[in-house]
Amino acid sequence: MDFDNIYEEYFDRVYYKVLSVVKNDDDAEDICQETFISVYKNLSKFREESNIYTWIYRIAINKTYDFFKKRKIEFEINDDVLSLPEDVNFDTKVILQEKLKLISDKEREIVILKDIYGYKLKEIAEMKNMNLSTVKSVYYKALKDMGGN
């Protein structure tokens, strides 16, 4: 795998995902640069049985968390909920925001990745380096705790 090709193919995709969370061009650019430096340094360790984008995105998630920890900024549910498509009405967004407060951080992250960002549970398991059955269990428990099915 050639790093230059990987960078060309995935940088924009990762950048816009990070930007949707940090809401600042410079911060998103910095996080993406750190992400791709890490990709470059660890490319030889990548196991090709998983999806390369999922691996890169997992690195980007970790770099984004590091960014928030360094600045003592809390990951806000509000930003994710408000970034839902415009056809989702405001009342629904507010209700979802309140329900997300009822669950743990781990559950919230999985619900947001699945239901807001549209990732499949299998992709989330790869991103989080978790067993698929664990991700399913956490996800369905979160739905139950939020009053879902």
C-alpha cells in the first residue's frame, strides 16, 4: 500500500468527519495531519483483513479525543444531534439530545456513530477495536435505556 495514494483517497473524507465534530478548520486540519502522520508511521502494522478507512478513522477518532482532552473540552452531544439532516425537525433533535443524556459515554458514542453518522455495527466494532457481539449488546442496551425498542 502506497501512503501517497492512501492520503489522496482518504484525507478529505477524514477531514470533513473531523470538522463536523471540532467545528474549526484549523483544528480539523491539525487533527488530520496528526492522523496521517500516525498512519504513515504505522502503515506496516495495518492488518489488511480490515477496511483501511475504518482503521484510519479509528486513528482520527483517537486523535480527536486527544484534542478534546488537551483542551479540556467536553464532547458535546448537541453538535452531533444538531448536525442531523435538515428534514429532522427541531423537536425530534431536542428529544434525541435529552435521551442521549440517559446513557453512558460508551453507549452514547456507539449510538451516535450508528444512528447519526450511519456506520454499521461491524464498522463500529472495527473502529473501536471491540468484538461485534459486544458492540451489538451495548447498542441495544442503550436503545432500551433511552426508551427505544
